Amino acid sequence: MNRDYLHKEEKSLIQAYSQLPISVVKGTECELITNDGKKIIDFYGGHAVVPLGYGLDEYLDVINTQMKKLLFQSNLLPLDIRANAASQLLSISPKNLKKVFFVNSGSEANENALKIACHYKKRKKILSISHAFHGRTAAAAAVTWGSDSWYGFPSKPFEVEFIPRNNSEIARKMINSDVAAVIVEPIQGVAGAFDLSAEFLRTIRDECNDHSALMIVDEVQSGMGRSGEYFAIQNFNIEPDIMTAAKSLGGGLPCSVIFISNLLDETIKKGDLGSTFGGNPVICSAIEFVIQYIKEKNLLNNVIEREKEIRDLCITGPVNSIQGKGLLLGLITDQPAHEIQKKLLKKNILTGLSSDPSVLRLLPPLVLQSKHIEKLSQSLTEI
């Protein structure tokens, strides 16, 4: 494999990422094409960012049309396309969520969600969950498990404690009247697609209710259909006070959103929040298309069917079991996951790693097909 691309980046980019030795020049549907012509099945989806795969003409046409019509305008001016995107998002979200605010990344969405919670509750403690990942900005990183080694800031913006995941008994003891909010991923993505239990999530909701704390649900990885519902929390019939989404939201373009209830909307004044690029017309056209495409192509059902196939066919070779939900899955292995990732890449299959060294992470496009899963199964069996 030609490593010139890696060397080119080393000359001019800060070396913050570990990279794989392939050079991708094109994508089509669920496949990536390298500079030497190889086709690689993408089971990682760019960190879950490409729900519709690559090269979808209808998606590209919508973006191109909007770019020609109106490339950009700030939030100083109201836009129909922005209002339409917001309305479409609210139509698929938990019913208690009544307003949205557009920003640009998962970290930024979680940062603002935490800011809203602290501003509303006037309390100084946030609870997160062990092994959670919520981002790398000041507040989002503060509630990220194990961030102390790279946090960088001289102090955290609030007091933070971590509830052991799936431990309802300890959650009941930790959630009290000092807590402004509990932030939780229904499926912990970076932790290896670890799905939190229904009992644990319900306990958090009930305890937040009892102690007048807010429940923030982070759907940055799990949202926009990836779990088989539009948002993973909908699998549990639990209504959060605040919810965030990003990654798959724009079909590949950078964007994110914060959902809030009416109660919180009444506390936010003009000037409390802001974003230059959030809710711009091109992004909003992409968001609206993604939602419509998921509906028209019945992709939620495809997610459910493909998950079943993966569970039926891919507990083979080094894979002992599978965790997660939908197409946010963790293959639990009896070998180091990074070694399996390398072996699969040699068989032209791209997968992801996680903070758990024994878990191989799958976040493929929602348009994944049976043939791709059969190839993964065969390759795992051969390892």
C-alpha cells in the first residue's frame, strides 16, 4: 500500500490521529475506493457520519441546488429551509421536545446542552456515566470518562461525578438535589457500543424527576435511525429534558442540534446561545433530505434486519458475542481488536476500534446490504 498520503499529512498537519495505511479517493454506496483501485466495504462509516452511504445522486443534487440558490446566511435572518429542517427533526423526536438549536458538532451540542442545564438549575454538579464519551471541548470533555490525561484546561467548569454504568442502586444514591443534570448515552459509542439497560435508564429518569434534575441524552452516535428508532432513547419510551444529535444528522456534512422541552425554552433569552454556521441553508437542506430518505426507503426496518443478520452470521472466528443495537454494534473478541481490524483490512473490510481493547466497533451506513454482512462473516471465519 502506497504510504505517500500519510507522509504528506505528516508534513503539514498536527499529528493528533492514529491512521490506517490506506489512501481513499472515492466512495460509492457502502464501499470506499483506494488510490490503487481496491474496493473496501466500509463498516465504520466515518465515525457513523454517512447514514446514506457515498455518492447518492439525490442527496448531492439537493445540496448542489441549495448552494446555487443560497449558499449561506446567518441566523440574523429567518429562513424557511431552517424552519423546515427544525420542524422535520421535531416530528421524529420524543414528543416532549418542542424546540431545537442548530450548531456544528457533537461536542458543541453537548457543550451547549450542559450550559443550558447549569443556567436553568443554578446547581454546580453534573453526573455522567462511567466509560462515557461526550466530546473534547471544556464542558463536554469534563463529563467524558478518562479525559484527565488529555483534558488540558486548568480546571473544569463544574463538579463532575461518574455513576457506574448499569448500577441503578448507586444511581439512586448519587442523584440528589445538588445535581443540575445527568448526561447519558443510551448506547455508549466510543466505549464499544455498550448498550445501557432499560432499568438503568429508567432509574436515571425517575431520580431526575424526584430531585428536579435534568436528564440530557447524548444521541451524537446513536441518533438518526442508527438504533432502529430515530433516536435510541425511543427504544425505552423515556423522554429526556435535553437531547443532542450530530454525526449522521447531515448525511456527511458537519452539523449538530440540541433539542429542549418547552420548560427550558422559556428560560432561554435572546443572546444566551449563538452560532455562526449553525442552521445554515445548505446544512438544513441536507438534514431535511436525510430525514425524508430514511422515511421513504424504510431504513429503520433495514437497520433492524441487518442487525439480525450480523448477530446471526458474525459470531464466528474471533467474535464471541455482540453488544449494542441496530447498526451501532460492538463485536466482542477473544483477540486484541486492533489485530482483527488489521486482518479485516487486508480482506478489504474497514471496521473501527473503541476504548475497550477487546471490542471491534461497527457503524456502517444505514443502507448496508446482506452481501456486505456475508462478506464480513466469511472474513471473520477465515481469521
